[in-house]
Amino acid sequence: MAKNIQAIRGMHDVLPDQTPLWQFLERRVAGVLAAYGYREIRMPILEQTELFKRSIGEVTDIVEKEMYTFDDRNGDSLTLRPEGTAGCVRAAMENGLLHNQTQRLWYQGPMFRHERPQKGRYRQFHQIGVETFGMPGPDVDAELILITARIWRELGIDGLELQLNTLGSADERAAYRTELVDYLQAHHERLDADSRRRLGSNPLRILDSKNPAMRELLDGAPTMHAHLGDETRRHLDFVCDTLTRAGVAFVLNPRLVRGLDYYSRTVFEWVTDRLGAQGTVCAGGRYDGLVEQLGGKPVPAVGFAMGLERLVAVLEEIDPGAGAAVADVYLVLLGDAAVTEGLVLAERLRDALPGREVVAHCGGGGMKAQFKRADRSGARYALVIGDAEVEGGTVALKSLRADEEQILVARDAIVDVLLARLAV
């Protein structure tokens, strides 16, 4: 007997009893973004591999170890997107969205990285990402962080910590890079293999090391702040002052560098201690050089992305019933004639009760089995139609959640009766 085919390791099904929580999360986030004037963009899952090599950086774990890359039938190297920013920039450039314009965009969908699966880290994972273009000042940096803070309030999530830093301008990073390299070379024997490899290509990434053995060494490393110019300091101060006045608490973390090469100036992460080692649920920052890096004219840009699996895990801990689908009316149909009458009546109810969930029982079964399903659906009311009701043009109305007497209602009047009862 052939072995059952199973899902690929690190790629999970989201089952029907789980999707309501996902939909609740997606609806709330989309609603907040619409309220701020952000518009949705949808990009392909597949992109040319060169896009990610040029944007993320070739000397990164993502490009070197984690991307799903293959040659198609034409011999072109393609990659399943490991993140959304590069594809959004490519789409904006290709479709003329950047020339003398400002854009506030968002997207959602699956991303792919061949990592070691663990809680909060999967090989197919989902993100909602936000990208803005054409706005060089710190005002939009602050707005994006305020958006994320509002999203947590809308979702009912508390206890997240906002960590904030600046990576400075290109010149400031170059000066800092020299000092950092001198420090790390002086402790070369204490560097792990990955850090030694990055020392000549991207030493700032060493600060992002997750190796506990490196922690003491990195804690003693010089920080960027001694190399910041007045303009960068004013940029950071504006963001900090705005967040403080808006009541959004934050922690300045000089070790926060983000894992991608294209960031500059403002970077931030929202972290939680509810998910163990994978504590970041949302992260982003400014990347003014990326459009030019991909072949366009310089365009200031800043954005963020949030991991949906991690946010769902937080929501499951806080309120596992959030967004749960609950029917309003369940039709219990006993007999062939009742099924026909019930399906037609259900259509009338959906027309008359927009936004209400009306479930008509299908698949047969006796009264006990059907009422069991009606109760499982969460419906407030059951409508029962049997042979007697078909013959009399009536329907029995039974409350499933309150101590109300069952009544018999003329079928032509049931819409008005339900409208009155569901309004309470």
C-alpha cells in the first residue's frame, strides 16, 4: 500500500478551526492600514534570483543558505520570495509608481526560507508588509511605528516591547564599520566561523549573531552612536519625541542592526517573551538606498513586516476564541420535502439578513444529530422544518443559547421575527 503523502517539513496547513483567528488578524490589520491611507499591492511569489542577491546582499544567511532557488525550463534562475520588500520595490519601479510620487503600500502573503523549523519559525511563513516611498523625513518613520502600536491595540495584544535604533547614513556607517572591524580583529580568536566570514564583507551583521558564546564579546563592541552626525541625531530625536508624546514606550537598543543589508537610519523591532527564542513579531526600518541599488533613481523608503504565525501564536495565548466563526441561524431539516423548503428559505434569509451567517443542514441525519451540529455551530437560533411544517407552511423557532420557549412561526413571517430577535 502506497504511503500517504504528507506536507513538506516546515510548511503547515491552516485548518478550518484555525482560520477564523487568521481572518480576524488579517481583517483588523487591513482595517488599520486603510484608516491611514495605505493601499494594497499584490506581487508574484516567484522573482528573479538576482533581485534578492542585489537587495538582501549575497553575504547573508538568507541568500547563501535559505532561499528556495531553481532554474526554470528556460534556464532562468528563479527564487521563491524570502521577504516582500525587494519584490514591492521591483513592482513599484517597473510600474512607474515612484517618479515624483509618494506611495503608501501594503501586501500580504507567504514567504519561503529553508531554515530549521521551530516554534515561530517555519519554511513557509506569512507576512503582512508595509512600504512607503518618496518621503525622506522622520515623520513617516514615526507614523509607521504608530501604526504598529495601533494594530496591537486593535488586536488586544499587550506586553510587546518596542526596540529602536539608528544605523546612520552611509558615511556614518563607513566610519563605524572601520572602528568595529578594528575591535573584532583584535578579538579574532573569539569569533565563530560565520563571524570570521562576515568580517571582511559585512561586519555589522556580526552584531546580529545569535550565538550565545559571542554575547560577551559583542556587548563590549563599540556602538554606532559615537559616529552619528547632527542630521541623523535630529532624525532619531524626532521619532523618539513623537513616540513619547503619543504615549508609545520604547527602548533604545544600540545593538539592533536588523538582518538585511539595505537598512539605514531608523530601525525597529517589536518583541515578546511569549514565544521563546523567536521573540520578534514585527520589524522594519528605513532603506533609502535600495531603489538605487536595484537600478532606479534614488528614492527614500521605509517599511515594516509582521509575522502572522507569530502573531497568531500570541493571540492564541491571549484570546484563543478571537474571531471565531459563529453562526446566527441553523436550519434543522427533517425529510426530503423539508430539505427543499429549507434550502429555499435559507436563501431568503441570507437576502434579508446580510452579514448574518445562516447554515442549512446538509447530509441527512436524525433530529438529535442535526441539533448536535447546530449547537456546535454556535448558532443563536435553530429553525426546524419537518413534514408537519412543510404541510402547514410554518417553521419551528428554537433558541439554542437562551431560556426561551420554542414557537411556531408562519414561514412568510420568519424573516421579521428573526430580524427582531437578532437585533437584541
